[in-house]
Amino acid sequence: MNMKMMKFVNKIDPVFKKFLSKIDPVFKKFLSKLLFLKTIPFYKLLILVVGCASVGVFLAFNLLTSIPEKPEWKNYLQKADRLYQEGKLKEAKKMYLEFKRMFPSNPRINWVNFQLANILKNSGFIHRATFFYEKAATPDFSYYFEAKYNLAQCYQEAGEPDKALKIATKIIREFPENEKLSGVYLILANSLLEQSKKKEAISIYQKIIKEYPSEHTAGEAYLKMGDIYFEEKRYSEAILFYSSLIKEYPENQLQEKAFFNLARCYLAQNEQDKALSMLFLLSEKFPHSDLFIKGLFLAGKVFLEKEEYEKAREIFERISKIYPEQSPAAVEVKKKLAEVYLAEGNLSRAIAIYEKIIQKYPYHQDGEKIYFTLASVYLTTGEYDKAIQVFQKFIHYFPLSFKLSSAYLNLARAYFNKKLYFKAIEAFNQVMQHSSSREEIDIALSGIAEIYMKVGLWNEAIECLKQKLSLADQEKKETLPIKIKLINCYLKKKDLSSAKELLLPLIKNFPKEKALEFLEIGDLLYSAGEKEIACSIYQKVAKFILPEDKRGLYILFKMADFQKDEGRINSAINIYHRILKLTEKNSLKKLPVREKTLSRLADFYYSTQKYQKACGLYLKVLEEYPESKDLDWYLYQTGNCYRHLESYGKAKKFYLTLKEKFPQSLWTKISEVML
């Protein structure tokens, strides 16, 4: 080993000597002494090298440790803080959490907890933020106040007012002179308000307004005071606080809420014009505010209530252009637009909107209202098939709806209008099964009774009407309309005894507004042979109706017929002549009752052989009613009158006219014998 080392040294010796000749003479002497190494044994040389190396390492270590250098955790924390300041919260959060894992006992751990809490709070994770604020909020922490303040805020926002109240109270006690104390008082007041301690909350809000008028919290205190009075419906006081916020804090962003709530106050007081002015100020001052659209929407509703439909329509159409077609808000706007069209009577446009909503959103949260409204509009417009279809869907989709009985009621009406009477009865029965409203049950019973009367099922109609009568008696409601219908049913059924039992107590004193119903009953009685009772009804009805009225003339005619049938001829003739006199006006000459009266008188005079009078009346009826369905009779009788008066030429003329116009008439065949 020694020989090898010697050979190595000998080999580099010339190179080494050349290097020495070129450096400073001072170092030549020092370096030349190194040549003694080639005379040292190898093992001694190895020991010398190792020893020198050890000394060098020792000296280097001491030198390095003596130079002041930042520890690794400080660099790590600085980087995390920088990311936080740059708004890179996700990356900052990751580094802070890593810091906690790597340096759990580091003296800056409270700061890390505080920053993590801030990140979570700003990201909306309030409950998680409270955990880190609790960790950070130790008395020795330089940001102790801020940690406690933010913790109280988080508890308030998390819906834990008890904890927020406790912390806020402690902060006020520990930091009575802190410049941010107004914010703590605001948390305190808000927490009291959440606990429904309005009186105490109002006291704190008033303190903030009085002692911290220049702080932004004073503006929020004004807003909260206004909100409290608004909820209590003390609108004048609410208006005072909202107006003060707008006046005292013109740059405060809370103004938008103040304008909006002022409009709501004015609406509650029916001061619609003032409400509109607030909404327009809101739209001008805060065009990008979330409340701007709500304000427009509210303005549209105001115009709708004021029946200014064109303005309402313009606003809702403007809003519909702002919202995406598929958004829930767009549906709300379209619903209001449909209401405007309904109010304007533009039912087709309203239907189109409702149909589109149902097509796109069959399970919309307001589907119940939309389906019911659409079906009702179909019913109004006479589209009964569509109304039936949509009401059936409503019943299927919303079996627990409070409008279920109303849906069945309208479904029954649609069936009734389609003349699907027994389906209508089924729907009316469903109304009685599902409804707790006496009014709806009464309507259903009336509908069923009307159907039975229409199809001639008098027994069933009578049973329904008896149920209605029982309900009306229980509720002490008017029973006369029901009794009138019952009398009609008994008369149609030819149950005169039951009809008379109900009717006779009513004849003496029935109201004027029911005169026409009693007139109908009188006719039925007259037809059934109860002419005396019928005539007493006619006399009573005649007191309520002017003689020259069409119905009054009809009553006079029926009374004249009754007098004639009773053999009181002169009385009958007088009434007939009175009718003719009352109908001399051109506007009344074409009434059927005048033709019948002329015919009755002419027939009577002919039967009593007063041919001259009879002939005059027949000629009059021929002149006034040339298109009468009884024209053949009038021609025949006029010919007969002339024949009896021995005016054969005139008689022949009328007989021939009869034959020409009515060749198949019975009177024509009889007149041929006369010819």
C-alpha cells in the first residue's frame, strides 16, 4: 500500500511543482512543506486526513449554526398569510391546516386558528368557524377582541342567540372603551330580538343610534327599528325610521332595503302612489340590487291592484326578459302576467301562459293554484271538455288540497253544462263528502235537485230539496226559495195536496222579488184545475207588477180567462178590453197576449151571435198578425161572420183566400161546404 502511494505522489509531483512556481512565494514555502507527506507511512497519512476532515466538519457546523436564519415554520406561515391576503382562501386553508399538523405546539397556533375561522366564516361555514374562533379566543392572543367579536357574530348567524348574547355581554364588560364596541351592541340587540325580547332590543338599538351616530351600525339600527314596527303594523313609526336611515346615511347600502320596506309600509296604508315613488327611487338608485327586481315585481302588483293593467303588464313583461326562461322566478312573473290578462278579459292569453307553465313545470310548487286557475278559466270560456280534464288532474295530483271540494263543485258544473247529468251528480256527491262548508254542501244539493227536476225525477228532487230545507231551518236561513221549488215539484208530480199544504200559508204574504216564481206556481195550479187558488195568486202578483208590463198583461189575461171559465162573462170582457187598451201602443201591439185577447173576444162575440163585433175583431187580428200560426182560423171565422151578416160576396172572398193559402187545413174543407 505504501509503494502505491509513493508512486501516486511521484506521478503528481511535476504537476504540483509547476503549480507552486506560479503562486505567491509566501504560499510556496507553506505548500512545499506538504511534500513531506510522501515520506509519511500510509496508515499515518490516513489518520492525518481523517482527523483534519473531522476538525473541518466541526468548524463548519459551528460556523453554520452561528449565522442567524429564519426557522422553517415562519416561512410556512408567511406563505399561508400571503395566500390569504391574495384571496386564495382554499390554498391558504390547506396550508394553515398543514401548519397545525406539523407544528401543533407553535406559539403562533392561535393566529392560525383565527385565520382558519375567518376563512370558514367568509366561505359560509359558520358552525365550523365557531370551533376555530373558540380555539383562538384566549386572553393572551393579540386578536382576542376580534376573535370574540367574530365568534359572537357566528353564533348569531347560526341561530344560537343565547351564546351570542353571552359572549357580547362579556366583550362589553371586558372592553368598555373599544372603538368597535358599536358592532358588539348590534350583535347584542339582534340576539335579544331573536329571543323575542323586542323591548330590550329597541333600547339597545336606540343606544347605538344615540352614542354611535357616525358608525355604519347606526344605519342598521334604524333599519331594524323600522322592521320591528313594520311587523307590529305600526307603519307610521316604521316609515319614520326607514326615512331617517335614507336621510342620515345617504351612502349606506342599507338604503335599498329602506326604500323597499317604505314601499311596503305605504302599500299597507293604501298609499299606492307613495309606494310606487319609493319603488322607482329604488330602481334608479340601485339598478343592480337584488331588491330591484323585487321592487319592480311589487310595483307590478300595485298597478294590478289599481286596475292599471297596461302598466302592470309592461312591468311583468320587462321582468320576464331579465330572468332565464327556466328559472323559478320566471314562473312567478308569468303567473302574474296571466293574472293581468285575466283581469283584462284576455282569457286566451292567460290560458296560453298557464298551459305553458303546466307543460314545462307539471310539478311546480304552485301547481295547485295554476291547475285550479286554468281549469276555472276553461270553465268560464265554455271549454268544458278541457275544464273537466284539468279539474280531474287537479283532483288526482292534489288529493289533500283545501280546494278539493271546490274542484269537485266546478267539475260538476262542467259536467252539467255538457249535459252529463249523472256524472255531475257524482261530482256533487263528492263535494258533500269532502267539504266542511255548509255553503258548498247547499250548492251541491241545489245542483243535484236541479238535475233531478230537469230529467223529471220528481221524487229524488223532492228528497234533495227537503234536505236543503232542513239545513236552512237549522241555520235560520231563508226557506221561501226552497219551498217554491218544492211546490213546483209536487205540482209536476201531481201531488196537489202536498203542494197546497206548503203553498197556502205563503200566498197571504210573499215578497215582491218572488212574484214571478209565484206566477209560475199559479200557472201550474191553473193547469191542474186549481183555478181559484191560481187566481188569488194572480191578484196578489198583480199588486207588484204594473199593468202595462208584459208580465202584468199576462196576469190580466189569465184572470180574464178565469172569470170567463167561472161564467163571469162581463167581468172577463172588461178585463179583455182593458188589455187591448193597454196594448194600443206600437211597442206593445206585437205582443202575443194582445193577439190572444183579440181572438178570445172575437170568439166570445161570435159564440153569442154578435157577428158585427166579432167580424171587426177578426179583421183587426188579421191586419195586425198576418203571419200568425192561427191565420187559417181567423180567415175561416171572418168568412163565417160575413155569411151570418149575409154579406156572401165578402164571405166567399175569405173562404177562397183560406183555400188558396191553406189547402190542407180542416177549416178549408169545412168552408168548401159553405161555398
